[in-house]
Amino acid sequence: MKHGLPNDKGKIVNLKTSSHTADLIERTQELKRKKNAVILAHYYQDPDIQDVADFIGDSLELARAAQKSKADLILFAGVHFMAEGAKILNPSRKVILPDLRAGCSLSDSCPPERLAKFKKENPDHFVISYINCSAGVKALSDVICTSSNAIKIVERAPKYRPILFAPDRNLGRWIAEKTGREMTLWPGSCIVHETFSERKIIELKVHHPDAELIAHPECEESLLKQADFIGSTSQLLKHVIESAKQTFIVATEAGILHQMQKRAPTKTLIPAPPNQNCACNECPFMKLNTLEKLVHALETEGPEVTVPEAVRLQAERSLRQMMDWS
């Protein structure tokens, strides 16, 4: 894990930054000033991208941060549905994504046309969609939720209507247990959060008996039953900072460990191991974004992420409903 120190601009720069990386960071700062741009980076981005960003957070936090900024250009270092979220809430701004191929297995598991078909066949259902979905799915939903406010949103849903929870079945199952609400669960999942090995994690807990296992609710049910703390990405970060424990096994995308280490430098962080001997605990879509692509995106002001206005308005409605309820 890399440690960092603040530079004279208040940013964090890795101590082992190469000259090439330093040049890219300098070029990024230059272009940002020239273009009046703001850089938003999700917790799962590479450390170098997190360090050059103006704001770091989850997708909703970042969309809100964009609203508060006075930037003309929003560069979203994350995945496509997150950039769409920024565009939905900031229609007058230009939103760009370093690599348009940066998608999401969870979002892809719920195509809008399939959800539209379900709604037509089940018009009585109240649709709650996790924010990790496309603009088209948001537009078809009654309300959106995040992993941090999902329990509150489900509890606010009309008691007289059956609920469809999309697209994450693991998060939906966990919420159903917490709220007691029966829900139809869309059969979607995140390829990263389903890859963790329960057997290897149990072995880690044997070797580190004082360690806490902390997990994102997108993980499978069997792993969540082993967890000492379950929460959203931001909640996991806050827990590591505030907990009296010194060692944590972290069951979510490994990019968050960079912020955890910076904000709790004395604590030991162990990334939860995947089933295979691979880097499967890293999101391959998130990692498509690089500093080189970030610089190119600022230079060309593209690729641009757009949302058809009719879809944007409907998606904004469901997002605003979430904000009102939470």
C-alpha cells in the first residue's frame, strides 16, 4: 500500500511517484485550470487517479459534488452509469468519461427493455433500483437507493404494493432481512463482490483472530453472515477510521484501501482474497481508466456522456424521490 504526503496544492502525491506519472499529474492540473474542469474519482479508481481528483467518493456523493462546483467540464473517473448520474443532475454541464468501455456487470444485468417488460407484466409492483444501474433503468424506477440509504428507502415504500428490487440480488436479500419486506429480486450481481472466497477469508480470520471482517452488502449471503460489519463503501471507510480495532479484512473492491490507508495509516488492511489466483477483487471496468486517458479526455473534452432529455427527466424524478425520502 502506498503512503502519501500533501503537496502545496493540498493534494496527496504518492512518495514513489515516477517522473512519467508526475508529468501526467502536472499536465492534468494545467488542463483542469485551462478548461475550468472538475475531476471526480470513485473510491475504486487507481491511487494515482484518486490523488489527482478534486473529489473522491461514491457515485451519488460525486454527482452532488459536481452540482456544488462551478466547473464547466465534469470529468468522471468511474464507470458509465456514474457519469450518467452526473449528467442527470447536471444537464447544463459537459460530462466526460476517460474510457467509454468502463461499464458495469451489475448495470448490464438489467437492460431497460427487460425491466420495461417486467413492469408491463407486473403493473402493481413498486420498482426500487439500486443506483448502480443505467439512466434507462433509473427512468423506469419509482425511486432509487444507494447501499447506505437502501433500508430507509425500502421502509418508505408503499406497504400495499409488492416491491421489485433491481438489479442487485445480494443487496436486495440483505435489505429484505433487515426490513422484513418481501421483495422480488432482480437476478443481477457484481462480478467483484461475488468473487470473494469464503474459505480463504475464514483462513485469514484464523491467522488474524483480532481482525474484523468488513463487507459491502453486494457480497454473497454466506460471506455477509461471516462479517463483523456491513456497510456501503463510505461506511466501510468511516468504520475503519473510527473503530478501535487495528486489523481489517476488507471485502469490497480493493481500490478503497488507498483511502483507508491514508486516513488510518496505523491500521493493517487485508484485501479479501478472490476464489482464483487473480486480481479479481479489482473491478476490470474501473481499472480501464488511467492517468494517460484522463489527460487525453481533458485535452479533447471527450468522450462525452449524454442522456436523452426524456430519459434524463424521468431518471431525475426517481433520484429526487430518493433524496426527498433520505
